[in-house]
Amino acid sequence: MGPAEARQYMDREPFQPFRVRLKDGRTFDIVHPNMGMVTEAVFTIGIPAPDDPNPIYADRSEWIRFSQIDALELLPSPSSTAS
């Protein structure tokens, strides 16, 4: 997995939330386009404040090397889970 694939997820119009699954088992959900930044070397993932019910800005961040990423997967959109 490299920066080109990560950019495809970040640049979707309209944005669709997705999960970053790491090889060590950790996961990070990118629920807003402000919560991720792709460079050639790392994927910077914004971590929201734990008490923020609708996060659009990061409280802190994690720098993840692309070699650490196992997969990216789309999350269900809110409209697809409603009955």
C-alpha cells in the first residue's frame, strides 16, 4: 500500500469514511477529510478528542509509514445503515 491508494480514499467526492488497518492489529477510522493527510512517506492520521461527538478536527495525530498499513476499507455510510 502506498500514497497513491491512500490519496484515492482521501480524495473521494463526496468523501466516504474509511478505516486504516495496520499490520499490528490497530485500526484508525478517518471520518472526515480533515482527519488525514497523505505525503510521500507517511499517512498522518488525526485522532479526535475522546469527548468530541462529531469530530472534524484532530486533537492529536499519528504518523503511519505506508509499510505499516495492511489495508484500507470503506466504512458504511450513515444512510446505508438506516432502516
